Amino acid sequence: FFWVFILLKLIRKYKPSSCLELGTCMGLSASFQAAALTLNGQGRIVTVEGDPTLASIAKKNFQKLSLTNVFVETGRFQDILPNILSQYGPFDYVFIDGHLDGKATIDNFNLILPYFADKAMFVLDNVSWSKSMRNGWKFVEGKDEIKSTFHLRQMGICIIDKTKKNSNNHRI
């Protein structure tokens, strides 16, 4: 539960209005993020799950929690993400917690990059899970649009500011 509290605190502090999550599962992290948005008094989160059974469970969980600012899209990321990005973007907060593969992380990040707001936060879970994921994280850290990164062992956090040129990387 520690990491979902980190997500809650990030949203409470950063106050994004348009959020995207890849990897809904049963909706635990999306519930905390949506609750943070509710506490902030603004924002919505679109969460994407590939497994229809898990997406259905997540929807029921959101209903039980009376979370009306979370929208579940079901399908493989590479199949439905382009439509989601054009329909809901731009995003000032993105959390990826699905398809634990470095190449998929890079592909998804590159696909989302044009749909980030000028100032945004990108959070990647499981950055140290495998060599492939570590390579995916290194790729993301090296992008020009990334101005600050924080590597928290399990989770990586990036600050995107398309208006600045300098960058800083931090390992915690």
C-alpha cells in the first residue's frame, strides 16, 4: 500500500486535471488517484486495462467507492491507446503500471509524449523489475522533454516541462 499512498500524495500536491493510467488491474491505484483528484476538487483519470474481467471488477470497485471521475477503457494498449490519447488528451499526469517490458514502456512513452501537457508528471512503476525495464527507464530519463527525474528503486517519477532546457536526475 505504500506506493499507492505515494501516488495519492503526488496528485494531492501536483493537482493535475487530466490523468492517464495504463494497467488498471482491479483498480486499487486508480481508486487512490481518483480519490486524490476528488479531494483536490478537480480532475479525471482514464485507466486502461487489457483484461476484460479485471476491467469489470475495477468498474464495480469504482462504483462501490462512488468514484465518478474515473473512466475505464478496455483493450490492449497498442490497439486502443492512440484513440484514448486523441479523445482525452492532453494529459498533465500519466502513470504506467502495465506491460512490464522495457520496449513496451518505450513504445508507450513515445506514443504518449505528444499528448503530454507543456508541464506534466510521468510516473513509471517497476523501473527496477528487470533489465528490460531498467533500460526502458534509462530511455525515458534521457528524453529532452524530461526536466527532472526521481528514481525511487521501484518507481520512477519524471517532471516534464516542454518550456525549459535544463534537466536534473535524482536517485533516492
